[in-house]
Amino acid sequence: MRQDPLAFLSTELDTLRTQGLYRSLRILEGRQQATSVFDGKTVVNLSSNNYLGLTTHPKLIERAIQAIKDFGVGSGSVRTIAGTMEIHMELERRLAAFKKTEAVVVFQSGFTANAGTVSSILGKEDVVISDELNHASIIDGCRLSRATIKVFPHKNVEAARKILSELPAGPRRLLITDGVFSMDGDLGPLPALCDLAEEFGCIMMVDDAHASGVFGANGRGTVDHFGMHGRVDIQVGTLSKAVGALGGYVAGTRAFIEYLYHRARPFLFSTSHPPSVAATCIAALDVLEQEPEIIERLWDNTRFFKAGLSALGFNTGLSESPITPVIAGEGSLAMKLSDGLFAEGVFAQGIAFPTVARDKARVRTIVTASHTKDELQFALDKFKKVGMALGLI
Ligand SMILES: Cc1ncc(COP(=O)(O)O)c(C=O)c1O
């Protein structure tokens, strides 16, 4: 009988089990919302990126259904052949107006937007200067580009300056940061990085995946939040988190976007969104523009929950956003906290190495606009109970 050449993977999985780091996928039954059913258990859900509750917003659902009726369920092609529908273009025009840039191109996900953009604008003679906690999709894009990668310690603008001042003249430079860091919830130092980019002639790029729909007027992102319009050359946003559907977009000049049409590999070689996804995202933009009170509710809940965790004495890091880590330290302890909370009816995913540093394992919480104060208070009570039992507070 043929030996399984992948048998070594089972050994790797056994190691994860021994370390208490093995995770099975939690299965969501029904809708993604503030209280949901995962693995057959009803839990207060602090693990989704559904910041504004738009995954189940009636206007979005209605527009998606209408688009399926009008245009069918699939686009049938990549964008550059027969898969650019008028509704894709309408979404891009709406996003460009929303972001106050000349143009926007939509990708299948935020991941492909980052990876496809960085890898298409840089080559092996170029240099990218990147925050150490930037998202995996940026790191993969950098690697695919074959550019030299210079990593600066998290948010350390002086270290980035030192790297830039030591670079030889000539190579193209891309300075890149997350707008909101996905595991810690803190903000990239955008104004100082824009200054640096201007001083050293860098292309400035920000990944606003977790800022889209959350920061800035009507959720326009960190560029708007910090008043940096016109100073960031490349803005990436996602349609998969606060916007409630799926996709990523890149905003910038018309020439830059047209270049991506020709060179960004996910755009060229992977089928475009079903029309219902584009329609959903257009409806989400309507909601962001017409119902900004949803964003206010998100921030009100964020303040309430953060204050509650701090009052209990948890280490919640330096978050400035609705993402609040509860740092446990060792990986297995974070997993115990997560499992204990789940048993008590609260879903907050445990995150360990390699997603975060070995000694910074945590459960990550994200409140949404749809949580009620009662749901959040219930979660805080359970954090207190499980946290005390584990000696974390
Ligand atoms: C900072 C950051 N950038 C990009 C992405 C990718 O976005 P998407 O889920 O739309 O692929 C994520 C999602 O995990 C993220 O956290």
C-alpha cells in the first residue's frame, strides 16, 4: 500500500495538541450576530468583525436578493475578460467618492487587495519599510514582490527613519502600515509616517481593513480620522468586516488604479465578485452615509466594554479601537480562558503564536453596534468569573 507522504502533518498536529494549541473550527449555525449559536451553544459573540451588524441588515439583504434576480448568481469571468459588470463599476465609483480619491478598484478580498497591490508595484530592486505587526497579506505581498523588506519595530517612527536614512539613493521605497492593527487594536502613527514618507520620497500605503466603517466620518477610515487626505498614496480597505459582505478595495489615483488593472495578479487571474456582493456593498455605503448613528452605537459599546474589562483588572494592551485584546501571556492559558468563557456562554477566540508573540497570547474581543448593554454586561461577568478562576485577575 502507498505510504501517505503527508503523514508528517499528523505529527505536527499532535505537537499542537500536546501544547494545548490545537483548535477545531467553531461552526456557526444561523446568522452572524451579537448573540449567535456556535457548535450548538448560544453565546454572546465577541469574535466577529461584523462591527456594525451589517451582515444581517435588511437593506443589504434586500439589495443582494434583487441583484441575484436581476443579474444571476455569478459574474462568470475575471474582470479583465468578461467579468466586469456595470454593478462592479458602480461600486468602485461609489467607493472612490466615499474615500475622496480619483479611483478605486475592488478585489475579491482585503487579503488579495494587499498582496496583489504590493507585489505589482514593487520589484526586486525596490525596498519596503514595514511595521513588524503589519497584516499577513502585506507580508505576503512584500515577499511576492521580491523587494528588500525592512521591518521596523511596532509604531516606531524613529526606527523607520533610521532605516530610511541608511538606504542608498535610487531604489523605490514603499512605507506601509496597518491603519488599525488587527490583534492589538491600536492605530498606526499615520501623521508621523506621512511626514516621513514626504521627507524621504516614499510611496505611503495604509491598510485600513479594520478602520473601514469604524474610523473617520461615516467610517471613511484612518486617513479621514487623522485628516491625511492627499498624503497617503495607497489606501486599502475591506468590504468583509464592518461593511458586512466580502472583498477588498484599493483607492488612489486613476493612473495607479489603471496600472493595477494591468498588473495585479488576483485582479487578472481570479473571477470577480458575484453581482449580489457588489450590490450588498453599495447598500452598505448607503447605510454608512444615511445611518451614521450605527457607528456611534459601536463606539458607545466599545467604551462601555473596555471600561468594564479595565475595571476588572485585565491587561487589555494599548487598544484604541473596538478590538480589545485580553492578554493572558502563555498560549495554553489564553486557550483555557477562551474555552472557559465559551462554556459560560461567551465566544472570544483565543489567539496564540505565531499570530501573536509567544508571551502575548490573548483572547481577542470585538464588540459590535448590535450588542445590547445586557449582553456586554453578561460577557463582563463571565470574564470576571473565568479570569479569577485562572488567576488572571
Ligand atoms: C489588517 C488586515 N488587513 C487585511 C485583512 C484581509 O481582509 P479580508 O478578510 O477582506 O481578506 C485583514 C483580515 O483579517 C486584516 O485584519
